[in-house]
Amino acid sequence: MSILCWNCRGLGHSLEVRSLAGLVTNNKPSLVFLIETKLWKVEWDQTKSKLKLPNALVVDAKDKKGGLALLWPRSMEVDVKSFSSHHIKAFISNVTMERWRFVSFYGHHEVGNRKHSWNLMKIINGFPNCPTIFMGDFNEVFSDDEHVSHRRPRPRWQMENFRQVVRDCGMFDMGYSGFKFTWCNNFTSPNSTRARLDRGLASKDWLDRELDPGVKVFRSIRDCRLELLKWKRESLGKVHSSIQEKQDELDVLNQGSISMASKGRATVLAQEIDKLREADEFYWCQRSRAIWRVKGDRNTAFFHAISAERGKTNLISVLQDGLSNWHREPAQI
């Protein structure tokens, strides 16, 4: 199974929705946890239809700030037990796994309220004792090497408080692969700051279980953003190659030092990638002859399927000539 966790900083932009829909389509995650959606429940219907995930628990944004969502397919059994503006706790089960606890977590941004986050973790981690995963944006780091800033160092007591609550809950960091930092203030050097604020934490009994080797934990913000834009494996050759070339350049920019020039170039690349994806959707819309724009459905697989079906209908597989002879070979037809 795979879990997608993303601090999306708002899902109101078409670029973010397209990127998320592409990753969901290609990776088919068992659970999707979104942070800072900045949406209300009434705004979720269209987004849910694009993601093709019929089940969701949505926590409303407040004054267009915050907002959480946990989404899952029909194949997963999800029993939501509690939720707030900073967490969603649910018990998960399906035909291949035992029942376990998944906690989608969003730590307080304000340092003065961080203690409320740690108290919430302890409460959630109480009875019953079972395999557990905490995943999300904790807004804190473990150590100095997870926070790089030219302005000032991270206070050690903040990091120690986070490490202590993780120990108290009996949780272990699940590690990472790829680019280390998951958040950046997007300032130019020397005022830029990077930190690993997003992570997965697992209990020992969860780590000891015999799990599907395909388990993946996708972290949020920039590290996850790299994955979110690497989709669309089956598309027009020229469009796909152009997207990949621009994405490779964008990856290098996102992981390098930040300057006004690199920020400007990254913005241009993201816009160009989005336009290429939209052009591909229009192409398949034309091929499918489906009135999809009215309904707002951007599931490209749908258009592929309709185009392929029409191609089957238009195919001539056998032909009779004037002498009543049947021809089945393509050259003869």
C-alpha cells in the first residue's frame, strides 16, 4: 500500500489539482491526507470527482486558513474516530492487512501553541494499544541538521520537546529518501530557510509487521511536490518529453540555492508544464468527442478509453470485393 501526505497550501489553483490528480491516478494510493487545503466542505465535490476517490472526511478551513482532508478508495475500510483542525484519527483495514491506526497530523504553526500539539499526540496515542502511524506536518524538526538557516539557529528546547513526545508515544521516525528538506520559506539567499517539518512516525509493532514491500510514504511540500509533477506516463510523445525536460530543470532549481532569477525561472517552468498538461487534455477531449468541459471532468484516462472504443468501432477488419471474395489481411483491405 502507499500513503500520500501533502501540505498543499491551498487547492484552489488548477495546477495543484491537476498535479494531485495525476499522482493519484499513477500511484493509486490507499490513503491521501491533505493539509492546508483552504477549502470548505461545499467546495470539495468537484475536487473529489477529479481524484476519483469517493470517500472523504473533510475538516473545514477557517477564514480560508488551514483545512484538512482524508480521502480513500472503496477498497479500504476506514473508521474515523475523531478529528479536529489539527488531526484526523482513523482505524484502517482491508483484505490484506490487520486493523491499524492512522493519525493524520498538523502541528500548530505558532511556537507558543506547540505544546498543545504534543499533548494532542499523547492523547491520541492512548488506548487502544495497536500498530500506529502518525503522518503529516509537525511544524518542528528533530535536530540541527534538519533546519538550515542563515538567520538564526533553531532553539534546542523546541527540538527536544518534539523528540521527547515522540519517545513518550513510543514512535520511531520512518526516514526518507530523496531531497531532505520538505519546507522552504522561498526567500533568496542569504535569507532562505529550509527544514524537514513533514515526516512519518511509526510504532514498533507497526514496523515489525509483515507489510507489502510496496509501502511508500510520500512526504509533503517540496519533496512531495517533485513527485506530484512526475506523472503522465502515457501521453503524446512530444508533450510528454517536453514536460519531462521542464520538470527535470524545475527539480534542479527547487533543490538548489534560491535567487530572484531561479524563483522567476521556476514560476515560468511551472506555468509551462501546466499549459502542456492542459493542451494534452484538450487533445483527448477532441478525440473522444465528449462534452466534458461542461461537467468539469479532467480525467484523461476517461478520454483515452472513449477514443480507443471509437477506434474499435471504426475499425474495418474484413472486406468483401466485387467477386464475393473476403479479405482479412491489412494489405489486401
